[in-house]
Amino acid sequence: MKNLRDYLLITLGALIQAIGLRLFLIPANLASGGVSGVAQLINHVTGWQIGLMILIGNIPLFALGWRYLGGKKFVFRTALAVITFSFFVDALTLFLPPEGITDDILLNSLYGAVVSGIGFGIVYRGQGTSGGSDILARILNRWRGIPISQSYMIVDSAVILSAGFIFGWKEALYALIALYVSGIVTEVAAQGLSVVRTALIITTEPQTVSQKIFETLDRGVTLLSAKGAYTGTERTMLYCVVTRSETMRLKRIVNEADPHAFMVIGQAHEALGEGFAPLDED
């Protein structure tokens, strides 16, 4: 059942990606980066179908991914994402206007980025990958130790640079904006907006502070032994995780229990486990 859900998410995500590409990016000559962007450049020069070029361009990358990334799950889900995306890109020409819905390049870049980013995020939620630059980025990360974010930038920037010579530099600059916005939207769509706050509290009243956090916020607290580097004084440090809306109440609790406490509040992207989102083994 879980696999079926993932396959449906991958297919839905591929459809949304294709809509973003076909309805906004292609009509405005905005290269999308990766294999899709290369396919747009080839289409502009030769007239060959973009979806078909995406599929052909992913074949050698798919072979590399099989060798260096491995795993049947990776192979099947990546193939599903690439094949459905390629199919939808060409099939949507029968249903969507070839000139898009607006000739405003800024609107095309922003809406194309948002729609495509949502599609990418849904594919990732289905434990799939989008092929193309995604495979190259992972291979560069394993082969050369280049961070994945930098790998994406290297691969996609090369495509955008090429698009500058073919589509024009104004289109290339807008494509960079679209690439950046798409990355942000992809992350939000894939992982959600579950930003939480983490707090480190150094106090002489650890039991009092902990008890008030239990009673007021119903949040767990971890006690850590700490020692001041300058004074050498042994202290107890508390660590707890709260939601964004609970931050002010946490500050009030600590201040009431120990006005001389030292507290650092940080931001964590996600909290999993008791009291927060379930910890999914997948």
C-alpha cells in the first residue's frame, strides 16, 4: 500500500512538473536546468519533441545512477518519474495552448518555478527522484565529495549559461530566478513548513524549570551536564524542542523560574517523534 501511494505521488508530481514546464517555462524560452533545459535548447534548434529528448537524455544518466547509486527502489522509481514526466511534457501539447497563458516573462518565471517546484517536491515525497541533474548531483557528491547543493548549482548553471547564448541573456537571467524559486518551493513541498525551535537553557534551577515546562507546555526536557570553561563551575543544561508558537511561553517559564538563566533558541527544520510528527521508518 505504501509503494502504491508513492507511485501515485511520483506520477502526480511528474504531471505537475510537466504543466509548469509546458505552460510557463517553454513559451517564455526559460531553460529549466538539467536535462529538461538541454531538451528545450535542442528543441529550439532542431524542433525535436522536448519530452522525447528528456527521455533520451536521461538514459545515460540512468545507467550511471544504476552503477553508482544502485538499488532497485532507486532504479524503478527514477524510471517511473522520468518516463511519466517525458510523456506528460509531450502529451500536454494536445491540451495546453502553445503560447502559454501570459507573455509576461516575470510571471512565467515565477509561476513556472512555483508549479514545477511543487511537482518536484511531490516526487520527492514519493521517495522518487527527477532524474537528470538530480542523478548527476548525487554522483558528484559520492565521487568527488561535492555537496549536493553545489552539485545542483554546477550542473544547472551550465545549462542556464548555454541558454543565454541560444535564448538570450534576459531569458537566462529570469531562468536563474526561476531556478532559485523552484528550489525553495521544492524543499517546502517535499518537507513541509514544520519549522520548530530548539532551546538550550543553562540554569541553577534545572528541576524547577523542567517541571514548569512539563506542566505548562507538556514538552519533554533532556538534562545535560555542562561545565563553564572560564569559571570551571558545574552546571546543568536543559535541552528541549518546542513549536514556534510556544517560544514566548518558554521564555516566560524560564524567566519566572530562574531570572539569571542563560538560554539560546535555535531553529530546526523538523522534529520527529513523541509530541511532533511521527517518525516514519521509510
